[in-house]
Amino acid sequence: MSDDKLNDETGRIAALARYDILDSPADGAFDRITELVRAVLGVPICAVSLVDTDRQWFKSHPGVDASETPREIAFCDHTIRGRDPMIVCDAAQDSRFRENPLVTGELGIASYAGVPLETPDGYNIGTLCAIDTRPRDFDPAQIAILKSLAALVVDQLELRNMADRDSLTGALTRRAFVAEVERKITLFDRGQRPAALVMLDIDHFKRVNDTYGHAVGDKVIRAVVQACQGTRRPADTLGRLGGEEFCLLLAETTEAAAIQAAQRFCYALRQLVIDNDPPLSVTASFGVAAIGADRMTSDLWLAAADAALYEAKRSGRNRVAVAPLIETRAA
């Protein structure tokens, strides 16, 4: 794999984002791997560490209470800069780490062995690391085991990603999309972070299937998703709710901005020409619902977007409708 990927931080962060794993709940599949490392290597601490823009976040971290640390002090940030395992036998004697707060502080890291988590396309998104609170060596057999288990971590990430993706379009499945919606609701509840849903349904899609067959219908669906993926921002999430119905989750987006975004999506679809004999054009109807006090469950928020979508279809299709927020007044 080309070492150009080691210097492509933008691509590395994009590769990490594709797994949509940061800040996700604990997962037994990863916990079993880290516990196995602890048992086989005889270390008190093991972690699956994902290196984000300015932090390392632990998907699994038996032996340490913290769920993340600043990237600038992370041993794993050094590991991801190369292809080979990084081994530190005595951190107090290593000029890179002897004054590191992870060494001098409560955690007391004395030795470390980390293997990069290399994606199939060559980006190091994090590490599987074994940590001890005493200086020690790690023999070649132990490092070989750690490398094999790091590959297993990447396999788990790939399987998890495949399970969350619609096989036809690559959009999130309904289950995975709803999990993202619930995560945004939590962020709103904690800090009033704005977000909005834009739900869309391809107009007269049944007519396409009935006239040209399901293979052409699948082609239309893929073209619509590609147009939406090309129009959305990197932080926005697209899910397939079922059939020809999709939904976009727009992060850090007010109602007014979401309406503008929906209009851009609507315009992008109007420009589509599907390769067929004869060529096909396509439109969609859109429903916008910003998050609010009356939409604090995924069911309620999605229902608001669906009601707006129904209004767009009822009033003529190929347009955007909005579910008005209900303002709450203090007693």
C-alpha cells in the first residue's frame, strides 16, 4: 500500500468517518478482542483506539476509565504514522514520552505496543494497543498475535459497516439511520445543537417499475442516491427508510437552512436524466422537519418529516414542504 496514504490526513479522517463509529456505544465484539489481548499478553490495559482530528477515542478500553484523551498526548498518534507496530519498552527512558502526562500522571504508562488499524484502502484510522504499568519487552510472538487481532478489529469494523448499509445504494439502513437520529436528539437535549431531517420520496416511482421493470427502477434509485450524495455536505447523513423513500439528517442546521438544502436537493434531482430507452427524468417530493421540543424521540421527529413530505405530495409533488415547529412557552 502506498505510503502517500500516511500523509493524507484529510483522506484518513474521511476513512474513519465512513465507519461512523466515534462515540458509539460499547460493543461486545470489540471488548472480546481487547480482553483476549490482556489475557494473552499479560497486560492490565488494552484499547481499540480511533484517532480523530484532535482526540483519540476508545471503542473498547478495559483497564482504563477514560473514554478519550487529547490526540497531542496519544501514543497511538505516533503509531498511525507508520505501517509497522510501535513498541515502547520503557516510556520513562523514551525522549518522546518521558514527560507525557499519560506516563507521569495517574495512568502511569510504562510500556506500550500498538499496531495500526489499516483500512482496506490503506488508511491508518487508529490502533489496537497493549499497555503495561511496568517496563517490559514484547516478544515477536506476542506482536504477531497483536497484529492478527488488529486485523480482526478492522474486519469487525468492515462487517459492522456492511450491516449498516443498504446493499443497493450504500445509504444507511433504516436501523442505522434511526440510531443516528437518536444520537442527534441526545446532542440537542444536552446543548441545543440544531439539526434537521429532510425526507424525500421519488415521485410516481411505481409507474417506473410497472412500465420499465424493477431493474430500471433500481437504476433510478441509485441515480437519485448518487445525486443526493453529491449534493449533501460531508457532515450530513443519508439513509434509506424503505422502497423509494430516503431521509437526510442535516447536522448543525436550522430550519431555514434545511429548507434551502431541500430546495437544492429538489433542483439536483430535476436535472437527472436516467440512461434508458427512452431516457427518463425524475423528481421527488421533500418534507423538512427541524428538531424541537415536540420531536424528542426518533419516532416523533421522523413522523413530523413524514407529515411534511405527505403535504408536498398532496400539494402537487416535486416540491418542498415544512413541518412547523411548535413553540413552547414557559409557564
